[in-house]
Amino acid sequence: MLVSCSDPDRSVFSDELGRFQGVVYGDESAVMKQDLFVNAGRPLVSRVAYSGNLKESVERSISIIGGIDKLVEKGDTILLKPNYNSADSYPGSSDPALIKALIEMLYEAGAGKVILGERTAFLHNRKVMEQAGVIEVAERAGAELRVFGRDGWHLIIDRKGWRRIKVPEGKYLHKVSLAEEALEIEKIVYVPLIKTHHAADFTGSIKPAMGFVNPLFDQITFHLRHLREKLAELCLVVKPDLIVMDARKVFIRGGPTKGELREPNLVLASGNQVAVDVEGVRVLQSYPGNSLEGKNPWDLAQIKHAVELGLGPHREEEYDVVTH
């Protein structure tokens, strides 16, 4: 019988399945990071118009909230987390050109190694990412590709690569099996898209951590009940240091792979998932006919629960949007 994460016996069942899969168990939990991109303690979100020069636009979006040097120190290993749940063309998945620009920027800032890490919705992850066109681009830019867990059918007997973590203060998610990269690589950059999502209302910077979750059990139970709240609770154990949100093209209905397309031509950046997701949702809501029309972004379950968990500001007046 399938049981939800809120069921009392779920953690026992999950632990037993995890031992079968060879997941490493322990009592550890991740240490929460402080936002790097703030002014007087207030989170910053940049909103930059795409100039036609992608790298220049990304650089500007980061520079006006404090600059990439706030993140990168010489020799750092940086984990870059894109959005390749599928091989659908941008914005169904990340634009390889944006990934390339960020890899180059990280190396130019002094990073020693950039790891492009991802797990797709399919067993054969490398094949999906090849179809999406990102592997060749990333490797030419000097990044190392890392598929979380084992690729292909080997995932079923995967005995390494996952660690089971307690979720402090989790109401719907008490333990979760995460890719070891999410816990062992100190500095993480998310490169989310912003678009509507048929099951989670929207995809922004809160949802990408799902790609770190073991797909054989944990991801399945995520979708049984309280998906949106569980996504927020994932942010208690894995948090990006920098978010570069690609809002040049968005879906305002449908999603995440196909939808009604609009082109805001914006690039957003922040260190705070709540603040940047509120701004991203407002971009979607600026177009008539969007599927989030009439909804207060702060009432959307991903954002509302993240705020309840203390992961970001409670209202617009508690963060600053920078446009120039």
C-alpha cells in the first residue's frame, strides 16, 4: 500500500526501502546558509532586460545585486543546477546558451571546478541531456557533467550516491534521500526557468531541488499529497547560494514541458528563493489569460509554506527589486 509523507508509518517504510536501495542513513541535517545578496539585511532581486547579448545580461543581473565575487573564491567547486526534467526545447528545459554563459562566468571569477549536475524524469539521463543539447556545450565550457545517482537501469540497484537526511521542522517531509552532491558541494547555483506548472502551480527557484531527490521512492511519494508544501520543505535541507532565473521566455498556461508562450525578455537574480519566485510569478501574471490570474503570489502554497518555514520575506516591503 502506498502511503503519504504525512502518514505515521511512512518514515519506517521509507527507511526500509532506503536500506534496500543502499541509501546511506544518518541523523544529519543540512546547515542553513545565509543569503549572500542582501542590502542592510534585505534580500535583493534583480530584474534586467535581456540586451541581446546573453552573457552581458546575466553578468548585469548578478552585478547589480552585489556581483559574482560575493559567491566565488579562487579554487571553489561550484555545483550548477539547471532544469532538464526533459529534453523539450527552451523554455520546456534550460537554454544551453545560458548554461554556457554561467559556466564561463564562474571560471572567470576564479572557480576551480564547475559541475553541471542534474537528474531528469527518465532513467537514461545522459541521453536526455544529450538530446537537449547541453552536454557538448557544457563540456566545451569546461564543466564536468554529473548525473545524480546511477544512470539507466543501474539506478534500481544503486548502492551509492544518496544520503538520507532529516528535514528539520518538516511538517509533511520528515526525511528525504538526496544526491550526495547536494550536501557535499558547498556552493550551489540554481538556473531555474519561470513558468506555470500543471501540478505545482508554477516552476521557479523553489522546485529545482526535486532534481536532487531519489526518484525510486521519494519522488513518487512527493506527488501523492502536499507536493507544493514538500517542495518548500526541501529548501530546509538544500539551498542555493545564487539563483539566476531565465525569464526571457515563459509559459503562462500549461507547463512544465509545453505551454502558452510569452517573451518577457528578462533575467532575474537573487540569493533568496521566496523573493525571486514572487517576482517571477508576477512576471507570469503580467500577461492576460495566465493560469495564475487573480491569485496572490504570497498565497500560492510553495511560497506560502516557504514563508511559514522562515525561508524568506513575508511581503514585498521586506525585499528590494533592483533594475539598474
